[in-house]
Amino acid sequence: MCRPRRRLCGPHRLREHKRDMKKLRAVALSFVLIVTLLGIPLQSHGRALSETDRDRIRCAMEKMHIMARFFDVHVSNEEKEKKSDLSEMCGGRHVPLPEWFPEELARMEANKVVYVPNEGTYSEVDLWRQAFSNVYLFLERADQSLDPSRPLVLDQLARGYVGNRINLLATLDRLNKDLLRGKELLVMKNSMQGRARSMLATFELINSEFFSTIESFSSPLRQREDKYRKSVMAVVVLANHLFSQFMSSPIPTGVPDPKIYQATPTERTVSLVLVLTGALLAGLAVFLLLEDRRSDISAFLEEYRKKSEVWAEDFNRQFVTIDIKYIVFGTIALFAVFGLLLGLLAGGFLGVFIFLLVLFLGGVVSIRMPMAVLDTLKKSRGHKVNAQLMDSLILLSNSLRSGMDIVQGFELVSRDMLPPIADEFGLVVKNYQLGTPFEKALDGLTERVESRMLSYIVKAIIIQRQVGGNLTVIFSRLVENIREESKLEEKLQAMTAQQKIQSIVVSIMPFVMMLVMFIFNPVQMLSFYTSPLGICVFLFCIIWIGIGMKILKKMGEVRV
């Protein structure tokens, strides 16, 4: 008897067997479908190239094969000539052995450059032949991947490309090394009459495309075929270019003859005439412009002459005797010399333009220079007077306590103190002795010296002479105020020291860095800063450095 709980028998067992077979068929069909779907992109990845692409690959293979045979020292030149014809698909032309190559081949074969254990010593010719062979093997592998009669194994294809790249990378690393033999430096990049340098650059690009080919295998399915085709065809284009570089004219590797770049006397004369003509035309244009504005220029010169007289008087008040025209024309002369140097460095019409531009800037600056010098003198003299003011007030206060009047106190200060306050107080006393009212002489003192505390002292003296009061007490309070203001100024200087240092750093550091670069690479820096672009960059930097210093100076100013 059958026991249904343990196993089926009879019709029940047959139905269960049919259900199992149906499940098995469904699973098998699903597995086949999945494998088929997964196999389609993998197989099409290697066959992404068309027949036209395959023809181009084979033409590049033929050229690389010819190049490898040219570098085979075991094959005679006659055999190389016989077997250096391209097929009809690639143009069907004969590729002759270059006339310069046999002698160069013998020289490169004599250069034993690499020793590899268990392999022997490689010459320079062996390295070049290996490089061409690696490109040929890469193209051959790409061509075989297109053959529908050959099974395509993706892992094997990828490993082959990786091996091609590793071999080419090792070969290029050896060719790019310079070898020192005794006192002679062997530079393999200068081989083949200079062609090797450009060919090595092409090999570097080919090596990069080798890597792109390998990388395409790990790209997404939608981009895989396109990347594979582009990288392989890029190697084809570069291989054709490599062949053209070998067959073309060499690139000069030695130092060219300086006579080639020397100008003839006629060329120098013509260049000088053109430069002088341009300078004359520019001068004529400036003259016509000035002639058209003659009346305005005359009015400006007359007004400037009157200002010059006032400035000369102000300089005399600062106890400085100087002619204004020396400041003006001296400034113009300095700018003219600087512009002439820049113009000579730039050369040509640009040099003339730079000279005229710098000369124009010198004219603009020279107009404002007397006033700038006068303001600088006034500020400097005012600071010196402020430094002596406290001692002078103490001396005045003591003289008043001893029974002297204010005029005698001024005489005492002019005798016992040092310039410039002794000169200023002595001038007040002399003006008073010559008949000028004392109040008027004090007003002249405030006009000559820019000092806020001195103006307070003068006002206090004038008010005391008009309405009365204890001048000794006023002087004592002013001394206290001067002390407090001195402390405040010292505190402000400490607080604004950072801005001042920053302005100094901003102004000095660019020139320090330029000096350091000149020390390390003087030839390149000199060639750049004597070029028109370098001169423009230098002037541009000076302008912006000045703007930065002005901004930082304003940031550090504190008005009380």
C-alpha cells in the first residue's frame, strides 16, 4: 500500500512529475534569455568599429610594420626597400628608406642604453623598435576584435590592451631619460636629426589613448562602444602622424646662428627712420593740439605764475629759499629720464608712446609738486614745533611768574630754545619791534605753522591782552592739555600701527618677490620686464599698489 503522506504514487505521482518538468523548462528558458541579453553588449563592445574603421586600422598597422622593419638592424637596406610598399587599400605607394637613416641607425645601434637582467642589453634602436611594435600589436588586437569568425573574450581583450600600455610606458620612460657617459651627455630625444623629440610627444599621446581604451571597458553600457571606438581611432590617427613625423624634415635641435636674426644696415636705417617719423608726427599732433588751445594755455600759465609767487612767499615763511621752477622742471626731467628708459626697453613705436605717456604724467605731477612739497614742509615743521611746545610754555610761564611781560617771554624762548620754535618766536619779536602790532605778529605765526595747540596759545594770549586774565594759569592748563593730547596721540599710533605696517607690506612685498624671482631666474624675468607686456604690467602694478597704500592710510586715520 502507498502512503500518501510520504510519497505520491499512481496518477498523483505522474501529475507531480509533469509540474516539476514545466518548472524546470521555465527556469532553463529564463536562464538562456538572461545570458543572451547579457551577452549582446559584451560582444558588441569589441565589434563597435565599422569596416571603414577596420581598413584605416590595417593601413596604420602597415605603416607601423614598415617602421619596425626600418629599425631592425638584422635586415639589410635592400630588403627594407623591397618590402616597404603600402597596399592598394592604403594608397599603393612605395615608402623609400630615408637617405639620412642608415647612418643614424648605425649610431643609435652603438648606443647601449639599458641592461635588463635575463634579457641582455638594449640599444637605442631596440627601444624605438619596441615602441613601434607595441603600437602595431595594439592595432592588431583591435583588428582581430572585429573578426566575426573569432570568438570574442572580453577579459582576454582587456588584458591584452593593459599589457600593450605597460610595455609602451616602460619603453617611453627609457627613451626620455638622459644618460651621462663620462663627460658626454646622451640625449635620446635629439636622435634622428631632431625628429625624436616630436615623435616622443606623439607616443605620449598614444599612451594616453591606450589608457582611454582600457578605461572604456568599465564605462556604462550606453557609452562603452562610443568610447572604445574613439580611443582606437585616435591611436590610428596618431600612428599615421607618427609615420609622417619620421618621413618629414627634421626639427633643428642645435643653437641657431645669431647672424640669421641680425638686421642689415638697410633694415636698421629704415627702422630708425620710421621711429623718428612716428615721433615727429606725434610731436606735431601735440603741437597742433596746444596751438588750438593757445588762449586757455596762456590763461593757465598766468594763473600758475601768480600761484608760484604765492608759493615762493610761503616757502620763505618756512625759512626755505627755493625757486619754484626748479621743482617743476626737476620733476619733469625725472619723469622724462624714466620714460626714456622704458621707451628704450620697449623699443619701436610702443617705446615712443610710452615715453610720451610718462612725460605727460610728469607734466601733470610737476604742476602739483610745489604745493605738495610745501604741505610736506608745513606738516614736518608743525610736528617739530609741537614737540617743543610744552617746554616753551613752561619757559613762558616761568618768565611771567618772574615779572616779565609776554614779549620778553617770547625773547627768552627765542634765545634758549632750538629751531624751529626759536626762529618762529624770534620772528614774532622782530616784527613787533619793527612796529607790527603784537596781535598781528601772532596771527602771522599761526599762518606759518600748522599746529592746533599753537593756535590755542595764540588765541589765549590775544584774548588775555584784550580782556585781561591770569596768563600763567592758562599756560599751566595748556601744558596739561598738551600732555594729555600727547598721550592720546601715542595711544592712537599704537592702535593704528597695524594699518601702517600693512601699507608698508603692501608697498614693499611685490618688489621683494620680484627681487627674489630675479635672483632665481634672472634671464626670464629680465626678458619679461623688458618686453612691452612686462612694462605695462609693471606700471599697472605700481598704480594699484599706490591705490592700496592710500586706502590703508585712510583706514588708519583717526580724527579727534
